[in-house]
Amino acid sequence: MTEPLIATVVPDIAGHVRGKAIPLAGFDAVWENGTGWTPANVQITCFDVAAKSPWGPTGDVRMIPAREAMVEVALPAGATERFVLCDVVEGDGAPWECCLRTILKTALAALKAETGLELRASFEHEFTFRDGDGPEPGSAYSLRGLRGRRVFGETLCGVLRDAGLPPDSFLREFGPRQFEITLPPQPALRAADEAVALRQLTYAVAEDFAAPVTFSPLVTETGVGNGVHIHFSFWDENGHPKTLDGKRPHGLSEVAGRFIAGILDHLPALTAITAPSALSHMRLTPHRWSAAFNNLGVQDREAAVRICPTFGADAGKRARQYNIEFRATDAAATPHLSLAAMIFAGLDGIRQARPAPEPTVGDLTLLSAEALAAKSLARLPASLDEALLALEADTALLAAFPGRFGAIYLDHKRGELGALEGKDIDERLAAYRAAY
Ligand code: GLU
Ligand code: MG
């Protein structure tokens, strides 16, 4: 006989989900009262090495399952994947300072209070199959390349749909054995929950196919990166789109322009959260179609923030399609934390009434240091160490996070870097391939 279990899990700083499984039979009490959790677990890095924590072996918090974030779906090999994302609270029910879902909810509430607007987001995830090696000539974006993983792709899409996350597309990406799976836009909290679920379901299907995948930001030192691209748009409470204003340059509404200016102002620090592995900043280098400067671009896939195209003759439809893409992120980041940090930065731009950035044109590596400086453009941090220093110095951004979260986050990431000391690039690539 088997006993059906449900895993209560929290999305954590390492970009993983951790928790424990509880018999489904007794779960009614858990919906009500939650289940215990250890605060120091938030300092378990992606390599399972524990970073410095304020709690050590002491303390208790509680995971409270979020009914709207439950996933229950049959997997190809016959097992049922059953988990629920949780909020984490103190013993008295107050939000815990390191609950990432709560941090995102707080950011969204601040955006709503200060602008009246809601954020919708959609996530594109790139990942690479770990089996096989060498180049696959002629496979990039090809039907042949897609055909080689068709059964996997159709199964993954079916699992996502059955789990309540109907996919938008599955494609053979540019790099060897690289694919992409995208989900359509949702209210931001739902989008982050879905992004977490998508990664887990992709791992689960890959295990059943015995075809391991990795979302690691970089699989080889010089090759194409695995990016995560976050598309976002603003909506009022009546469901009207507020990102496009046809009378303004490039169609950017005033609020969208200010929000993007805030993101670009804080981008060096922001990348410590959105691109938070020791490999991430190697991906954020020129000519990788990722992001290398703190720039806005119009339909430019090398811009950190990109104004996306719309299609058709109907102005109303175009206003609903119009959205902005944030490209300086990857799957080492937790979706909830990436969105929250973007919103905190964007809100700062709104509060300061920053003007919309002027989009850049062309290859920024061809500009001199003076020409870049004249446009307030700079290369993104060259390493996670540099990004963490930028975050530490960005007191305005850090102050938006609750309690000790900023300091805890910095310790977490420095613990992760400590675990890599003495490892060469091939060992680092292998460590992250295995971790993500
Ligand atoms: N692989 C690229 C990245 O690292 C993105 C390619 C694309 O989809 O434009 O972000
Ligand atoms: Mg892509």
C-alpha cells in the first residue's frame, strides 16, 4: 500500500523549493494551522552548504499553505506530483521577514497603493538537456531539433496544462540541446508561483524521461546562456492596460517610463538578486543576447530592458499586447524575489518622478567610456561579488526589504561564493549544472 503525500514547500533564496511531505489524509489541519519550519533553512545555498544565519540551530517559524498555489498532476511514469507553496509566518502569525511570497505581496500592495495599478507578468525559461555532448549542426530553432524532443515537449506541455498552467510555447532554442518553455501573462503573484511550479514540473518530466535538464545560467564558458526573461505590464483595477500611451515616445506611458528608469537606476544592485549565481554575470556580457548594460532598447534583444512589439491594426488589442521585457535574470533567482526587487526599484523611479530612459540604438560596446558615461550607461557588474557590493551600497533598494532580509540575503550569497572557493571554471560550471 502507498500513502499519498503532499509536499508543503517554500520558494527559497537559492531558487529552490524546500519543505516536507505530509500525508494527504491528515492535511485538513495543515491548511488551518500550517506546519513547522526551521528559519536557518533559508540560508541553505544551492549547493546545500549552509551560509551564516542569525538563528543557527534555534528558532521556529510556520509554513502556511497557500490554497491558490497547490499543484497536483499525474506524471508520465505514473506518480502524482503534489505540492503546495507556502507563506512563512512567525509563531504569532505575523509575516516572517524571509518569506519571499510575502515580500512580493508587499511590493505589489505598495505598487497598488501608490499608483492604483496591478502588475501582470509572464516568464520565459530557457533550459538545456544534459545528455549528449558536442554541437548539433543545423538544429537551432529547427523542426529537426524540435522533433528530437517532441515527446518530451508534448508531455511537458500536457503536464503543465493538467496542472493548471497552460503553456504558451515550447521551442528549440539557439544553443546545443537548448529549449525554451513560456507561460502566458498572469497577475504577478500567480506568475511567480507558476514559474516556480514550471521549473519543478520540468525537472519531474525530465526525470521520468531519464533526460536530465539544467536551467543553469551558463552550461559552457563561451556558449549561449540559459536566460529567464520576465515580461511585465501595468493594468488598472478595471482591467484596462496602462503600459502604452501612444502620445508618448515609443508608446511608454508615464508610469511605465518612470518604473523602467527606476529599474535601470538600480540595475547593478538588482542583478545581485535577479542574476545571483557565480556564473550569472558571465552570461550578462555583450553579444550573448542577454543584457550587458543598464539600457532600454526597442525590440533589442541585447538590452537589459526591452520594449516588445505589438501586432495588428486594432489599437485596443495593441494596448493589451504592449509589454516590457526584463532580460537580466536567470533561474538561479527566485521568481518571487526577482519580481519584488524589480517592483521596489521601479517604485523608486515612480516616487522620484524619473523621466523615461532614452532607448539605446546599436552595439554599445562600440562606444567609448566617455560616450557611455554621457548617456548614463555602464556595463553591468562583472561578477556576483561586484553585484553584491553594489547591492550593499544601494541602501534605498535594500531598505525596501523587511527586517534583516537584506543582510541575510548578502550572507547567503557570500556563503554560496565561499563554497566555490578553489574551484576552477569547469568545476563551477559543473556545480551549477547539477544545482539547477
Ligand atoms: N539565451 C539568451 C539569454 O541568455 C536569450 C536568447 C533569446 O531568447 O533572445 O538570455
Ligand atoms: Mg529565448
